Amino acid sequence: MTPLDVAQAQLEAYNRRDLDAFCALFAEHAEIFELGAPSPASSGIAAIRERYRELFASSPNLHSVVLSRTAFARAVVDLERITGRNGCAEPFEILAIYEIHGELIQRVHFVR
């Protein structure tokens, strides 16, 4: 799979709230950062699984639409509009920067 394929598969698993398929796209030592934070918000697949298990459980109407996507080498940058997060009716936008190596997401940087 190309980095674009990985990013798309991750989006589709997120929208289905399919925790196993979602987590299968992350490396064992993957990290999730808020842009500019000195340390990751989640580090390692177990922490990522728990973060998204809680989110998926509390967000039955969770859905993300990619407004724009740019890919360069191993990076994919998505501008997403998310609805239904934690039951919130108001949509919001987020920029997600995925670093992908060997068909797995190694690092994500979120800009909120």
C-alpha cells in the first residue's frame, strides 16, 4: 500500500469505528502529537487503542470527511471536518499530518 492508501484505509476504519482495523494501520511504537507539544498525547499501540476505544464508544455518530489531502513522499496531510465526536452536534476542522513508513502510521501530528 502507498501512504495514500494507508491514510484512506485509516479514514474508512475511523468512520466505521472499527477499532481493530484502525489500530492495524499503526506501528507498534506509533505516536500521536498535538502540534508543538514536547511529548506525545499517546505513545504506543496500546495507548492509541485505548484512546480510540473510548472515542468510538462515546461517539456513535462519529464521521470524518477529508476536505483536502496532500501527499508527499511518506507524509499525508489531511484537512478533515469531523462530526459526532463525543456526541457533539457541531462540526469542527482538524489538520492531520501522518508519517507513514512500511505501510504503517508511525506518527500523527494534529493541528486544532
